[in-house]
Amino acid sequence: MSTPPSDPRYPPYPDRFGGRRPGAPAQPGIVPLRPLGIGELLTGGLAVVRRHYPVLAIVSLVFSALGIVTRLATVNVDFDAQLNRMLETGQVRLTAAVWVPLLVDLLISLLASVVITAVATVYCAQDVLGRPTSVAELRGRIRPVLLPLLGLALIIAVAVSLGLLVLIVPGVLIFLIWLAAPSVLVLERASIPVALNRSVRLTQGERGRLFGMLAAMVGILMAVGFVLGILAGGMGLDIASGGGWWVMQILSALLATVTTTWLASVIALAYVDLRIRKENLGPTLAAAAA
């Protein structure tokens, strides 16, 4: 079987099974180089967020500012009036005043997700090896994969959405099957078809555990959101006022940075974990980190 292309800075597939290289660290970075439990994946993802939050926050705030500006430029009184009319009558009429702002907002959100996913995946891969990553190096590594990653994100989003329209289970299953595809594309510089096929093979037999990992994340995020909602209500924040609206936009952007980056980091760690379990990547990672 041919070996897919790999990033020169990220360890390729191991040629054969073997023990850890003598003297190589068992944990050079944020997680041990062995099969990981769900708790280790979640805490490892948080470690990536803590280490690189300034850069990640800047990226998120730039896209949030872009979203706010375009929203203010495209959303008008007619938009609000038509939405209220649809809610009152139950009749859906997608005029330009409605779908243009929604489409622009969706595209900006997708671009933000793609960039943050690429950044978090590169950071996570380097943190596993215990290597620092400069901003210049980060930019050089993510630039070639942004367009392919955007195409991959569109394919996965459409497939998952169609699955969710039929039944919830097919949509969730599609997401689990292709869970590792973004990491494969970014870290192995694979094409979109190769990334999708690699993800199918890597996640085979592990999808129940991956579902448990995602369910734990959703539960934690729901609990955090509930607590933040109570705190915002206790502070008496008036969202209708101009100041309250801007505060909510900034807080939402910062919270989205944490949640999106955490999800991307955990998925990248899950990719490393899958390769350690199925391809004995641990010794290769340890040798590369030594």
C-alpha cells in the first residue's frame, strides 16, 4: 500500500512496529504518546487553547468584526420586518432582504471555522511533539491548505445537513466517519478524496468512542452556556441597548473562540490517537520529538 504524502515537519507513517526509541521522552508535549482516554483528549484540547489563546482570539475577533460590519451593512429594517411577518404567519418567503444577510453571515462563519480549524490543528500537532510554533511558521503551514480545507468543510457540511434532514442518526454517523478528515488534510497535505477515505479507515471501529467524546464536549459546553446565561441575567445586561449589544457581540466572539478551537484541538488529538492505536505512530512521534 502506498504511503500518502506527509508534512515534512510532521512524522510520517511508521515503517514497522517497534518499541520506543531509547532516551526518547514518553510525553514530550501536552499528552502521552500512547492511546488516550476521553478525559485526556478533552484536557489536551484545553491545553492547546490555553497555550495559544492570544493568536486564536485575534483570528476569531477579526472574523467577528467582519461579521458585525457586514451584518450592519446588509441587515435593514425590511429584514426584521420580513422575519417577524414569517414568524407570525408561518409562511416562508425568501426574498433578497432575507437570504442575502443570512448567506453572508453563513459564509463568514464557515471561513472563520476553516481558519481556526487549520490554526488549531497545526498548533495541536506541534504541541504533541513539544515544539514551539512561530506565527510565521504557522502562516506558512496553513496557507496552502486553506482552500482545500474550505472545500472539505463544504462537502462535510452539506453531507451532514442532508443526513440530519433525513434522520438525526445518518447525519451524526457521517460526521463521525469523516471526523479525522480535516486533520488528515492539514497534517498530511492530502487531497480531499484521500482525506475522506483515510478518515473512514481511521475511524472504523472507533466511532462509538468518538461519539462519547463529542457527547461529553456537548454536555460540558451546555453546562458552561447555562452558567454564563445565569450570570448575564444576574448582571442585568440590556441586550437591546447599544452598549449591551456590543458587549454581547464581544463576549460571544471570545466564547466562540474557545469552543471552536477546543473542538478543533480535540479532533486533532483524536486523529493522533487513532494513528497511535491503528498505525503505531507513538514510536515515530517519540523519535521525532527526541
